[in-house]
Amino acid sequence: MQGYFRKPKREEQYVQVAPEVSGGEPRYVKAPKVLTEYDKCKLECKRKRDEANRKENIATLREQLAALEAEEAAAEKSRGAAEEIPANDAEVIQAFS
């Protein structure tokens, strides 16, 4: 059933290009694709959708970055407090010795 609903493939058209060297054989290259109104609209919608997705992704990444920076700051703060504890422990150990 899929075959009935598929968009038919366009036959590729080729354009003859003049030879680079005089007396050489001409080359044939694919003709540039002419966009229909439907194709233009489709591309415009895709561009707008991609732009919206990009903005959402940027917002999400900024939130993640802020959370990681806050986590890193908290870890740095606890690391600073942890460095003070061994000094106190050393005094306690010397007191019991």
C-alpha cells in the first residue's frame, strides 16, 4: 500500500555545460532545482521550527549551567569548610597524646 501514496520521484534533468578546453567534450550537470511555493513554505516552516528549538535548547543549557555553577560553588564552600576540620582534628589528637 505504501507504493500508492508515495510522492513520485522527479526525473533529474541535466544541463549541458560548455567544455573547459576548446575542442573538448561538453559536460552534463544536474540542473538547479526550482523550488515550488510548497517547497518554499516547507523550508520556511522548518527554519522557524529550528529557530524555536534552538531557543529552547539555549534556555535549557543556561539553566543546566546555572545549576552546575551553583553546585560547584556549594562544593567549593564545603571544601573550604573541610580544610578547616583537619586542623581542628590535629589539635584534638595532640591534646589526647
